[in-house]
Amino acid sequence: MIYILVLGIPFIRPIGIPLQISEGTRDMYNALEALKPGDVVLYAWTIDLSAWSELGPGMVAIAAHILSKPDVKLIMVGELATPLCYERIIDTIRNTISKDLFGKEYGKDYCILMTAGGESGMKAFMTDIRGAISYDFYLNSLDDLPVMEGVRDGKDFTIAFTAITSAYQPHIRQIVDLCNVPLGALMMGAVAFGAMPYYKAGVLFSVMAGLGSCAEYELLTYKGPAITRMDSLSLSAVMVVILMIAANIKFYSTKVSVKVESDKDG
Amino acid sequence: MVDLWQIIIPIEVLCIFSYFYRDNPFYKIAEHVFIGTATGIALSVAIQSTILTGVKPLLAGKISLLPPIVLGILVFTRITKKWIWISQYSFALLIGVGTGVSSRGVVSATIIRLIGTVIPAWGTDMWSNVEALIYFIMAATILIYFLFSFEHSGAVGYMATIGQYSMMVFFGQRYSGYIYSFTSNALYGIGLIFTPPGIYITIIGIIIVTADALLQYSRNKSTIPEAGDSAG
């Protein structure tokens, strides 16, 4: 209870702990900043709403950054509840960043697609989009969407982005290896460090880790909720360290006193 | 105008956090609402997905979708003992195709390319080389730790120990990563209950909890027998 109350303080009175932009966030920003008119971005099989609280702010900031680029197409594709997450991203951008969505229109500049079948569906989509799916999330035929003109398979994408909580290998296999599309990923803090070898090897052009990276991206683009939450997150790290030290001191002092007592008895 | 969800969500969050005080009906309600909502969304999304990616294109004339739809329906034969064997064909195809699809790229994307990160490229950047060397030592010693063909003694024993410590570093990092992630997730809820309009609901919640604690205290005090009562 005390932990929650302490973490709540920065929401009432922000502390403003400074943030340093990490290498992975910088790489993602530079890659999206370099997008040119006519480029097509794949927003690929991200999380559904389950990890929204950790990765949502970053997903919003990145989608807004892509949409802010003139004449850049955004194709959002996902499975099961993921399209609902995409709808929320678009709504959040409209409500907090740009009311007219940077002048972008559904169907003309961006679209939401839905696949099925896990990695098999992913492969089918990347191999032949119209062979895998015929309609968008709102049951419009793909042939009726101007945004899909000239986009036939995975090789037509300039760059891809994903936000995931665990299994990133299918994305690497079907996007990077199969179609040679550069892929950047925003990951849950717990799994991001496991993906670092892929980043170091250049398989992923960027790896962003958790809420911290979301806040960094917001700092580079549009200020949002992650920056506020970072004060609390930093405070929680300090609290965890203090509690660990206190628990260790208590543990060793108890151990010493038990030993002294047993020596006296012996 | 205040969005109704800005009131409902903090109430739900507070009900969940009330478990820290003690198990109570508000927590139970929130728990049931959460499970019910999640199940409802999962079901509606599954139906929508089936219609969107299967039924609708099939009705529009995409006959190639007929075999997978039939195989999907056959999975339901698992509910009868007599016809359960039919579902095995669907599962066999599912597992076979899944394995085949995921096998492609395993070697090139996740093994060959990663070798580059653990082999130091001397002459580029000193720190990158040191990093790569550490990766290499850790990867090699962890592999040695899992070699059970010979006894872990002498040099092999030392290397296996380094491997063990390397794994401990990884697990420690993983554990801290989970704490980081869970705290990040909790902060979404904490943010809602500490900012308007959630803060007003939090104040009401604190008043309720304090009143309950005081009531509990006075009740306990009145039920504790006086020292002389039991003797008399």
C-alpha cells in the first residue's frame, strides 16, 4: 500500500527526473525520420491491449511519427485483438496529438488488416497479401483501398515496426529473413535484453525496451503519458534498491544474532 | 464533459488494489468483471476473425478457403469419444505446416547472423570487442555447463562454473526486467487513481478503508474479554 502511495506522488507533483535517449530509441527515430514520400511502413503483428499500459505510449508516438510524414503509407496488420489496439492508437492520436490525424485518411493513407493462423498466416501475408486476405478490418475489399495500390507482398514494404511481449522470432523469420525488410521492435522490458544480440548483429535495426524507451520516443516526438510515468518508474527503482538493502541488512543481522545465541548455548 | 470511462476505470483499479488491504467484495466484483470482459472480448474477436478471414471471402467465391474451414470444423469432433480420431488430421496438418513454416529462417536468421555478435571483430572498436569477447565466453561456458557427456572437473569444471554464473546474470537481469515491466503496467492504474477525476474516487476509497479499519478495531476491542471476565 505504501509502495503504491509513494509511486503516486509524481503524478500529483512531477519530479522531472532527466531522461537520456538510448541507442535503440535513437535508431528507431532516425529510421522513421528518414522516410520519404511513397514509402510504405508495415506496422506488424504487435501486441493486443494486454500490454497497452507498458507499450501503448510508445506505439502511439511511433504511429504518430509515421503518420506525420507526408505521403508515407501505413499498413497496420495484426491478429485477433490486435486490430482493436490499432483502433485505439488511431483514436489516441486523434484525441491527444492531431485532431485531423495529420490530414491522413483511412483507406487512402493507412489501413488496418487482419490475418489468421499465427506464423503461417504471417508467412502467407508476406508472400502474397491478396492471396492471404481479401478484406480489411472493416470488410472493405483490398482492391477498393487506394493505400494498397502497388503493395502486393512483403518486399513492397520499406520498413517494418512491431511491439511485442515475448515471441519476436516469427517476426524476424518472416519479415527480415523472408522479405529482407528492416525491422525495429518495441519490447516489454523483461524480454528486450534477450533480443539485444539480434540488435547487435543488425538483424533488428532497433530494440526499444519498455516504458523507458516509450518515454524517450515521446521526448523526441510528441509528449505523452510515458514521460509522467517515468518519474514514478525511476522512484520505484530507487525504492526497490532501498528495500533490497534493508532486507539484506535485516537478514544478515538476524543471521549474526542467531549465531551468537547458538554459540552461547553451545 | 467528463468521459464516463475516466470514472469507471479508476473505480475498477481501486477495487483491484483494495486487495492489498484485505480480500473484500469490491475486489471480487472487479475480478469477475475483468475475467468476464476478457472472455467476452476473446470470443467476439475470434468470431470476427473467423468471419473476416474465412467465411466472408469463401462466400465471395474464394473456394481455396474451403479445406481449411472444413479442417477447422473437424477439430470439434474432439467433443465426442467416437469421432475424436478425425480431429487428429486437423492437428497433424496444423503442427506439420507450423513446424515447416517456422523452420525456414531458423538457421539463417537466428543462428548464422547471431554468430557475428559473439565473434570479436578486432580493429573496429575496443569496447565492442570486449563486449563480444564477454558474449563469446558466456555463450561457450553455458554450452559447456550443459555438456553431460563427461565429468565437470578440472578446467571443464571451472568453465562450467563460469557458465553457471553467466546464467545467474541472465536470470537476474530477466527477473529485474519483469519487475520493471510489472511496475510499468501498474503505473498505468496508479496514474489513473492519482490524477483527476480518479483522485476524487481515491479519496472516497481511502475514507471507506479508514472507516472500515476503525470499525474493525472497535469491534475487536469490544470482543476481547477483560482480564477479570474470564477468571470470574
